[in-house]
Amino acid sequence: MQASNLEIIKLNNLKLAAKIISEQLKHGVHLGKRVGVGSEFEQYRYYEPGDDPKRIDWKYFSRSGKYMIKESQTESHLHVRVMLDLSGSMNYVEDGIKRLDYAKNLIASLSYLAHQQGDSLTYFTFQDGKIEQKVSASPKSFQRILYYLETETAAGTWPVLKKEFPVLKSKQRELIILVSDFLQKDNEWLDIVEQMRHPKKEIVLFQILGKQEEKFDLKGNFHFHDLESDRSIILDGKAIDKTYNDSIKNYLSGFKQSLILPQVHLFQARLTDSIAGLISKFLAERSLS
């Protein structure tokens, strides 16, 4: 019988949790197909500084005068950039599971898979309008990511005001994994995604929500506390459920529609969804793309 999310989170050991979750997945899983050196031709790309000149297709050059490199689908190494939202709303708790803890275990497990197959890893956080790189690519990246994840705390808000982040605009070929609730006041998270988009990048967004956030159905008076602004209000559940449910349904649908973009994938999950099951779905969809 598989361990539940709550049991895994209560281990309070991200490395062990990552191993348990990876064992719940099928053997031999990979983060997906990549393009690199191989036998089956897939596409051409322009030669870039640092590429091996031996990979230039000289016959193509003789015809076109362009320095092009042949690429093929293979299990070559990949750069994986994992990113975590640390705004206050990540402290949301439902059925004993904090969203931040779910996110930490999800990132630890995905990082473990990447580490196991020899991919390079970097780690970034979003908090109070700042994007901070905490782990650079190195042989010890996985261990360093676990170190930071163990002590991360969520607080504050992500500002609505649009801001440019050069760190998001690299042209490196990479898989970007961003975990958040993606609850926004305007289009702040959509702006972030737009800044990251590039033909060489694949962007995977995990939106983690609670059941009551998706569909509020509790009766009685409730004390609602804004985890980002610290404001509180007491409201009758029955009086607000229809308005709230219509609003959140329209938001989630619209958010998903806005992200139907090339190389962008959104996975909307609940805190009750198995972490291993969520990763399995992600891997299955990537292998078909």
C-alpha cells in the first residue's frame, strides 16, 4: 500500500520522502525526451560557442553557408531549473497538509529524479517581489536544494506591479519547473511565465490548491484570514459560497486557457492528490509530447 501525502510529509525528511515517492513510480522513469546527440535525426539548430565543431553539418554548410548542427531525440543530460513560490498563501493548510510542505516534497522528488539521471539542477525562490537563485548547477546541487527546502518559510505577497527579471530571460535550453498556487490579483504570474518563455525552454507549472479553495461548501460563520495581507473578516459560508465558487471556477478556467502556449504545461492538483500520482501524470504527458 502506498504511503499517503500526510504520512510522507510527517516524515519530515525530504530525502527519504523523495526516495519513497520515486519508488512509487515506474522503474526507469525519466523527466522526458530531450534533444541532443543521437542516431535518429530530429532537427537542425545554429552552431553556438561551446559546441563541438565536429558536430557541424559541413554538407549543409556547403549548400547554405550556415553553420548548423544536427540534433536527435536521445536521453542526453538536461538542465532543470526548479522554482518555488514562497508568498504567504503557500501557508494554506487543509486536512492537515500545508501547501508549502506539499510543494517541498514535490520539488524534492522531481529534483531526485533529475539527480538520479545525471541532469544539472538549479533552484530559485519567489518572495516579496524578488527572485533569488539559491543553488547553482554543481555535482552537489541536489543536496543543496534539500538543505534550503528544509528551512524555507513562506511570508509576504507577490506584487501586482509588473517588473522585469533578467534572470528569467536566459536562452539556455532547460526544463523549468515552478510550483505555486498561482493565485493572483491581476496577471502577475502570467507576466512571469511570459518572461520565461523561449523556444529552447519547456515550462512546467504545478498549481497546488485545497479542495475548499476550489469549491467552498462549508456552512456557518467563518473567520477568513488573508495569508498575504494579514487582514481578517468573519463571513457566513452560505452567503458567500455561490459568489466565491463562481469566481474561483472562472479564474481557474481562465488561467488554464491563458497558458495554452507552446512549450508551457499546467498541472492543476489538489493537496489530496498523490504526489507520486501527480509526477506520474506529468511524466506520462511529457513522454507523449
